[in-house]
Amino acid sequence: MLLCDLTLVDGDGVRTGDLRVSDGRIAAVGDLTADGDESVVSLPEVAAVPGLVDAHVHFSLSGERTVDDVVGMSDAELALVEARNARRTLEAGVTGVRAMGARDVDVRLRDRIDVGDVPGPRMAANCRSITATGGHGHHLGREITGPVDARKAVREQSKQGADFIKFMVTGGVTTPGTDPDAVALTDDELDALVDEAHRRGMHAATHAHGAAGVKAAVRAGVDTVEHGTFLDDEAVDLLLETETTLVPTLSAPYHIVRNMDAATADVQRKTEHVYERHIESFGRAVEAGVRVAGGTDAGTPFNMHGANAAEAEFMAEYGMSPLDAIVAMTETAADAVGLDDQGTLEPGTYADVVLCAADPTDDLATLNDPAVVLKGGDVVGGSDYELRDAIRDAGRDDAAVSRTAKGARDSEPAE
């Protein structure tokens, strides 16, 4: 199938060109000519962007005002919730995610998506977030005390099939009794967590609001810092020096601030403290050149799955160019979380593509309402049903031609 006359938007910039899709991947990009009976769809007013990659989601959460609404669910109930949220995310144009852990359900969902039993984005999945005893996220996480227990916790995640580990170096906004600005783990625990993850071929991500926690985790060798709410100059310098990726999750406080009347008293108090500082920290990091990957924290209070693309708008509003924001939420995010062959429009990568009615570098809001969403070349979402049908029919026609050609070859007598 040849999609031609597109505006192509990715890390290589904005330009006009064609995409050839074959066997679920992008086979060629550029000024192309149809091959034989290949189906052609002309899209002169459509922009193609790599499928978005959200580096920080919680499929176990659905925007509830408090995690207490979730902790009592059985694993079966949690799995159904996660499957629903994964489908919503995919249909909205997010074809890759890093799911940040909820008991041991995320890895099961990842496996079911991979074999086609459940619709959803490609996933890097965790099992349980690792936290201090009574620390942030302890409701659905794995509590530890001491470096020996820290190594054991990492090994448990590896045994269950986790692609990475996540730990909580500071307290959090949504866990009562924890301080977002305070360091919750010792240096010995941090060293053990990161070392054991790397020994097992997993990357390490840390939830971190306060600057002291960010610096402690970066010194321990963490790969990604989630939130980075209270960054100071030393923390920014360390992120730059170590080339550690920041996943700012600007969506999370944004949605709480706009729903303060419905939030719990504890969440209200903490969010008032962090919101402006978070924006300032992000701007400081961008200005300094810190590597940024887009992530939404979708599932946290009032932060709904399927609205992920708004994160690109927030990143652009607070310091990034529109194209840099798109790259942060495609190529950089895919690379940071270990989702290979995603995030670009390069030949050989998965045909995970978002088709928009206009160039999103002119208006990032266009990403919120994709015309068509492709995953592996298949139509999986989008609001333009006429265009969806045209692309789906073209794919079917190519498949029919391919089957006919194969049948003819198989029937030829051997020489």
C-alpha cells in the first residue's frame, strides 16, 4: 500500500513525501512510484506523524480522585480496567507506552497485546513499583527496607517478566503521609536498585519530585527521571552530564489544578505547592538542553487515558518548539523506554502512524483528534471514517494481490 502526497513530520523535520507500507512495516519513504498492482491512496492535505509514545502511563488507574478507589480491586477486575484503558490509548494515536506498574498485571496485558488477544499499544511493562516501607505508591507496589531487600525486589520483578524497574526516591502527591520534596530511600538502596536492574538488562526509572532525590538517583545511575518537579541548577547539570532522560509528565498537575474542588485535601495542598515549580523546572531543563521524553502520567487524578497528546502541547507551551515536542513524544520516548523500531517514519520501522488533518507543527491540538491511527499498517482508530475505510480497503486489496501471487508461485511445477 502506498500513501502518497503526505506531509511527513518526524525527527527529520517537515517535508512532503510518500510512505510505502508492507507486512506491517514502513518499507520505503520519499518520492515513490507505485509497484505493479499496489494500492495507492493520495493524501495531499494530510500529515503523517509516527505513532505517539507515552513514556509514563498507569493503565491500572482511570483518573480517580484517589488511589483508594483502586486498591480494593481483584487482579481480574484490574486486568479488565487495564485492557479498557489500553484500547482507549491506542485509538487516540498512542501506539507505544511504558506502563509504570500495578501489582503484576501490566506484564500480562503486554503479552496479550503482543499476541493479538487484546487491542492496545506496544508496551514496555513493569510489575510493581519499588518504594520505601510506607512510601509513595505502597498500595500497589513492593515495599523495601535495606539494600539486600532492594536487590531481592528487582529480582522479583525480573522473574515476573518486567522490562524495567521503577522506584520511588521521593514521596508523592497522591499518597497521603509522604513528602514529594523528601528523599525516601538511602544511597545504599538506590545503588542496589540501579545496579541490580542493569545487571539484568533492565533500565531503571525513578519517580522523583525533589531536587535532592533527583540528584541521589542520578548519581546512582538511573536512566530516566519521572516528574523532576523541584529541579535546581545542580540537578539540571547532573542530568546533562550523565545524559539522563527527564520525563516531565506536565499533564498530571495540570489536570489536578483544574479540578481542585474535586481533589482530596491532601492532593490539593501538595499540588498547590508543586504546580508552578514544576513548570519552572521543566523550562530550566529545556533551556539547558536536558534530554526530554514525553510522558503523561495518564490515570492519575482527572488525567484521562486517550488525552495523551495534550502533553505535547504543554511541552511546547512551556519551552519546546512544536517539532521538538513531537520528537520528545515519539522518537525520544521510544528510545528512552526501549521500544525498538518505533517513533520515526524510517524504512524498516513498524507502520505505526498517526494521520492528521493538518500539519501538527502549526497546531499541536491536531494530534488530539487524529484522522486515522495505524498500528502495524492496520487501521485501529481515528475520527475520519471515510479515510479509515479507504486505507483499510487499500490494505485488503494489497493482501489479496499478495495471496494471488503467492498461490500462483506455489502452483508452478518445479524445474
